[in-house]
Amino acid sequence: MFKRKLRLCGQVLLLIVFLGGCWDANEPDKMVYVQGLGIDYQDGKYHLYLQLMDFSTLAKVDSPGQSSGEGVSEIGFASGVSFDDAIFKLYKISQRRIHFGHLNSIFLTKDALNQNGLQEVADLFDRFFLTHYRMWIYSTEDSPEDILSIDPPLQMSPYFSRLANPEESFEQASYIRPIDMRETIILNNEPPYEIFIPYVRRNIGRWKKDEKSKEMGIIDGVSIIFNDKYQGSLTGEDAAGLKWIAKEFNRMGITLKTGEDSTAGLTVKKRKVRIEPVNINGEPQFDIHIKVKAVINKLNRYENIEELAISAEKKIAAEVKRTYLSALKLNSDIYRLSGILYRKHFSVWKKIQKTEKYR
């Protein structure tokens, strides 16, 4: 009887030992969480800016749109001769353990991109087990600190901002398609090795609070990266044609001038694109076929539907052409025409690649 009790006690103690597997776990309330990361390169050093997220602002109180606190984010800064060096300097000055599992926005300046910053970021976070591939990549010519310091309206958490959740805004107006870390890595290893990163800038004056203008972060075009080097940026109307060719599209509005004081408004809800190489035996050219279906939202006066369709067709064609010509000035194949040639007529692509270095 005594031996049986002793054996039973031994088994219980053994179970207790195995149940103690979480002793080295980090307590969530004793860590700080990174929401955004800004990267610049100045005077031979990488400058890193960390945006720390306050989870308490995610909980709404009293009424929708109101958060539980005024201060929604804080910015940490460190610099180093390498990306890793700057991160470990941030570890030294942090008051709590830094957790990167919630990082979802990365902003790189032109100088950082020219220093192979995109590849360094991709290499580091691709191996870092805490991060994920759903991190949105942006470029900017503003200070990363200024971009990360912008507070969303209505005292919302930065987690709900346009730049932290670009897909929501893209579904409503498909201007520039967001790109995440996973797609960045794929495009950087696939001919023609050209990546188009959404270009972000500060916008002042479009929104106001208590009669005072507020800063907002907006996507205003794309920055072009080729072979890990910054080629330049297309912004505003120069980037308008991208939405008609981009892989993903949900809907977009078109405003047409129908007279001196009259306009028509259309909403494009469906779009199909087909690009075909032609004149393969000579110099390659491409036919771009775009088919859209639109709903008429506004008419100031009676208009012939066919004339409206022709006006919309001309506007779309003009935007596509303007973006293409603007990209040529940056030596960029903005519509990835060489990629289509690479897949459909590889021998022709290979010949041109050798003689003209066509991408």
C-alpha cells in the first residue's frame, strides 16, 4: 500500500515537472509592440525609427471613433553602421522587451533604398521568426519620423490608419496597389527585377480639426527599384495609368468634361486587361487591350451614351500613355512588358537582353 502511494506521488510530481514548460515565456503586458518602422541613411549610417503601438487605443469607449487615450504612439530612434547595429542599439535604450510580431508598415527613404536598404530589410525579416510576410512596404522622401508621427483622425489607433491597412482604401478607390514583404521578395528575384513600391507623402490641409489643419499620410504614386537601386518616383497624374494595368482592381471613379460647365461621373467596377506582343520578327511592340464596365453616377445634362464611352476611352488611353512615357524617362518598364515577352517569346527576349539590355 505504501509503495503504491509512493509510486502515485512520483507520477504526480513528474506531471508537474512537464507542466512547467511556460516558465520562460514573455508576459504580454511587459513588452512594447512595434507597429511601424522607418529607415533612412545619412552620413554613412542607417537611421531607424520605431513606432510603438499602444494596445489600449484599440479598445473603443463611450462612442464609436473614440479611443481610450490621447497619445496613440511613440517613436524610438537609433543609428548604426549597419541595419543590425541600429536595431541592437534600440534594444539597449528600450525600457521593455521589443516585440516585432505586430510590425505591419515599413517606410524607406530614397537614400536608404540607394544603399540596398530594401534587400537588407527583406533578408533580416525573412529570417526573423517573429515577423510575418504581411508587412506593407512604402517609400518616401519625407522624414520617416514625420510619417510615423502622423496621428489618424478621430483619435483612432495607428493600427487603423490608411497606411497600416491599405487594402480597405484600395477597395474603395483602386489607385495604387499596396505591396507586402512577400511580393517584394518574389519580384526582387524574378526578371525583370523591377519593383514598384507605393510612394507616401504627408498631406496638409485636406482634413481639419477644430479649424486647424491636420497632417495625413497619403499614397501619391510609386517609387521604382531596379537591381536594388532607386530609379525615381512617379507621382500624381504621372502615375494615374497604373490603375488600369495593375494586377488587382476593384473600382475607380472617372470624371469627364462634357461641356464648358458640365461634367459626367462614372464608376468603373469591372476591368479586364490583355497585353499581346506583336511584330516579333522585328522590333517588339505591344498591344494593350483594356475593357471596362462603368456605371453612370452623374449627368448635368442629357448625353449620348456612345459619346460618353468614347470620352472615357480617350481619358483612360491618355492616362496609360502618360504613365508609360513618364516611366521611360526613368528608364523603367512600368507595365512589365519585358516580363510578358520573357514568358511568351523567350528567345526574342533573350536576344534583345543581350544586345540592348532591354528589361
